[in-house]
Amino acid sequence: MKLLTALMSVIATPLSAFNREAIFLSHFRRLSETISAISNLPSISIDLMMSDTLGNHAFYRKVTQQFHQNATRRHTKFPLIRQLEYGVAVSWLKSAPPPYSNRVGSTAKRNLKKALRLGYRFERMDYNRHVDDVTAIHRSTKVRQGQEMPKHFFSAHAPSIIDPPSTNPTHDYPYFGIFKDDTLVAYASCLIAGELCAIETIYGHADHHSDGVVPLLLVSIADHLIAHHPQVLYYVYDTYFGASETMRRFKRKFLFLPHRVTWRGAD
């Protein structure tokens, strides 16, 4: 849909015939490449292991059901397909021996080395202890990936959470952080549901982006999953084709590639 919108804007823009044709062909070429890629996507089936939520706090059954409902509902723009069916950005955690940090691209490895050299560290965090830092991270820039940040980031303090602790590693909703000394500079929340770990939110402080804090966070989460959640096979970072080319390139560096996904959520 973004490509079709771009094509229409090209037609409406008062450019020279040569420039208009060149831009149109560029967008058409990208559209053709995307269609070809979609038709050749690897297919996987991800089991959310709903039955394993029994005995855990009801919160985990609820969030897993909500994820499944959202993933399998009809796409808002393309009703013939499911919302999270084509082009899901998936990294296979068990496709090679750990650690994950040894499998990412060379640029990503340089990012990791820089962050570690500068003294940043990763840990699973207690979100409510760091809401001041979370607020500072949210307010560190008004635009991310070309999108304006929500106004409430700048008008209200980051709220606390009331998520209950999980009693079973098969389902969890952890928060992970990157720290410099005692200050949180990047964080992510993740839904762990059976074979899935989905990144739900991820933010880094703008003043620390060039130090590689987000790459360190992404890779450290993967290594943590391999060590502590052995049932997780698939590490998911939203969708691939809806992202800008810059974001697609970033995801590829960290092994998040487009897949067609069937979601198994029944007990």
C-alpha cells in the first residue's frame, strides 16, 4: 500500500517527464521485487503453546490470546490475508549453535564491540524501578524512523506496570535493558509465548544510539532466550515489507528475515 501511494504521488507531482518516469520506474521496480519476494517466502508454523498457560497467572493466557487474535485477524488493508501472515520479520534462534552474537553480520558485530568497549551492559530489568529513565528515553527525540513520537511521551511521565510475575518460562512478558553505570539508556518489552518471542516495544536514548546500544540490546535478548527459554525457536521483530529500506537493512543485519507464518494458538 505504501508503494501504491508513492506511485500515485509521483503521478501527481509536477516533475519533468524524464524525472517522473525515472521515479515511477524506481518505485515499480521495488514493487515488483517485493511481490517476487512475497511469492517465495519461506513458510513456518509457530506454536504459542496456549495449553501451557494453565497454572500460570491468567494474565499470560490473556496476552497470548490477544496476540493470536491480532495476528490472525483479517489485514486492515488487504482482507484476503491475515494481519501477521506474510512478511513477518523472523530470526530462527536454533538454526545454528549459540551464541547468537557470533551469527550476526560484521557491521552488527562492530556495533556490539563498540557498546561493550564503552561500558554498556545488558540485563533483564524491573521496569518500575526505571520509569524515570524510560521517560527520558521517550523524550530524547521527537522523531524515530521518520515518524513523530506520540504526544503523551512529552506531556506525561511513563506509567508503571502491574504485570504479575510468571511461574513458567514458556510464557512471560519480560523487560530488558541496556545500562551505562546505573542509568537505563535502551529498553525493550517482549512477549514470550511458546515457540515465539516477539519484540513488543523497543526504544533507545537518542544520545546513545551511535554507541550501538540498540544492537547490543537485540543480540543480548537473543542470547538470553537461548540460555533461559529453550522452547523459543522464533525471535520476531514486527514485519519486514512495511519497513523503510533503511529499516529492512537494519533487520537483515540482525537476521530478521521475511517469512510467511501460520500461528497455532489452540489448546
